[in-house]
Amino acid sequence: MSEVVIVDAVRTPIGRRNGGLSSVHPAELLGQVQSALFERTGVDPAEVGQVVGGCVSQVGEQSFNIARMAWLSAGLPLEVAATTVDTQCGSSQQATNLATALVGAGVTDVAVACGVESMSRIPIGSNSNKKLGLGVPVPRTYFGRYEFTSQFEGAERIADKWGVTRADCDEFGLRSQQLAAQAWAEDRFAGQYVPVTAPDLDEERNPLDSTHVVDRDEGLRETTLEKLATLKPVAREDGVHTAGSSSQISDGAAAVLLMTAEKAAELGVTPRARIVDTCLVGVDPVLMLTGPMDATKVLLERTGRSIDDIDLFEINEAFASVVLAWAKEVGADLDKTNVNGGAIALGHPLGGTGAFLMTKALYELERADQQTALVSMCCGGGLGTGTIIERI
């Protein structure tokens, strides 16, 4: 296996529901970060062998292989092939892992991993909506094997099992907001995002001739523990999660440029990190969201590292209990985890979040002069993505 390195990673700001990015076609949104990789590095996009993109709700504007549509719509070389994958919330992290495998195996020397989700335009679950008249994705045989639960219920059962309370979740939700606000105040996200010029919309959401620029994550909200305590639970009447301790509906895209170390030297570009190891694990689909626990254990065992050898963790904040239970189970230090806030404050554009987390991890390692990061996400259906990266 060749050593696989990260040359660049870039993201859009994350738009809130019906916010600044909601007027942009998702393929155009993804195309902007795909293009930015080459504008920033000077690498010829024709060097890319394959593009692997993540997207969850692949219907309507996000159908027809959106990774390919984005690439072509951005005017990038038509000879470069693209694939869109669905690993639920972990789609673009798995896209990164698959692109890493393609490069490491010698299938191609250069690959782009990316992801997008415009949840304002294509609501979650659109591709399995009964109104389409196309049936449901879960066959009857499934119910004889597993209880069918929602992600909301899975998060509550995780809280039950690992002793996570409402107070714990509220405190974690506040932490996410405070850390994200601090990150923006200290310009910690500098260099990792590209501003997006988006059409203005009228009251009926029709595009106007004027535009606006989105250059900041839109999900941040000023709050207090007292305010969070007044919010109603989102799953059970006596549940521990509220809108203040759950991920936000969001819009956004991100992309990562990968290649072999030898190709980077040939092209005269400086690698910023290497991919140490990747994994995708299957876990109980009833609890559903415990994937980061197993992924972390697999990665540490395979690489011979301990949890204390990792300097930085990016664990997706689908729900507060997911991260809190993960930390308890694997013995991770929360002070090293999501240090610039997570999906509770910044948002969770489903198919794009994995590439967002990879981008955030890379830049934070550099900013803080640290060495190693572990990125992991829980996924619908009981999966966990995992990646360890190390600065060069």
C-alpha cells in the first residue's frame, strides 16, 4: 500500500435551515469546493483519477450521481470519473476512506473525496417518502430480526445505557455553542472555508437578480443553561435530548484532495497530513448510534495506539449522548474532543459532514501544533466511520 497524504481540504460555511445557502443548487454548492481544491493548490484537476462523494438524500436535485454533476457543472475535466455513495450520516467520511483505498491500492494516484447535503432544499428522508409511491426501504423480513427504531430513540437508549442525563446533554449543548463562538471570535476556522455567493430569494423563495455572500457558519446561537432547560424533549416526553442538544438541519459541502506521497513530490505540492488508517464498522441497528465506540476501538487496536496517543477527536454531535457515551466507553478526554464546537452549534449537513470533520481536524492540528486526530461518526442503520490522520 502506498502512503496516502492529504494535500488540501476545504469547506463551505454551514448554512442554517432556509438560510444563506438555501438558494444554491446542491450540485453547484459541491462544485465550488471541488474547484477550490485546485484553485488553492495549483494542482491540475486532470490529474485526478476518481472523485468519490457522499450524499444521503439522493433524490431530485441530489440525484443522478451528484458528485459527477457537481464536477461537470463546475467546468472540471469531463474525463475524471465520479461516484456518489450513501453511508447515511457518515457518507463523505466513507467517501474519504474509499478514496484513500483507491489511492493506497494504486488504482489512481490522485483522488478527491467530498460530500454535500442541502437539507433546506431536499429534506431528510425525501428519497424514502411514502408520497413518492415507490414503497419503503425496510422490508418485512427486517422486522423479524430487529426492532425498528428511530435515531431519536436510539440516542435516548444510549443515554439510558451509559447514564447520560438531561443536565449532561444541556451542558454539552451549551459547550458546543460556546466553543464554536470562541472559534469564530479567535478566527480558528481561517483558511478552511470558502465564502459562497448565493442568489437572493423573494418571499415565495424565487431567485432574484441580486446576491449575498455566506462567509460564516450560521447555526451558532446565544443561549444559557437556563434557556436550554426550558426546551421540550424531541423524542420521548421525558427524554434527555432537545433541539439544544441535537444536531441542526443544515446546508453545506466540503472536499479533500488525496494523493500518494510520491505523486505529491512529483507535482511539487507539500502534503499536510497522512492517512494512518480507516474503517467502517457495523453495530447494533437498534441502538444505532454507537458506531464511534467500535470504530475508535478498531482503529486503536489496528494501529497499536492508546486513546491517550490521540491529540484531537472530531466525533459528530448527532446527539449529545452519542459523544458523551463514546467518551465514557473508550476513555477519551472531552477536552480534546470537538474543541471548536460540533454539529449542535455548527450544523450537520448529512452527506457533507464527514468531509467537514476531516477539514476541521486537519486545520486544528496545524493551528494547535498537534500531531494526530481521530474522526468518527455514527450512521443510520447501525454503522460507524473512522479515520486517523497524522500531520507530516
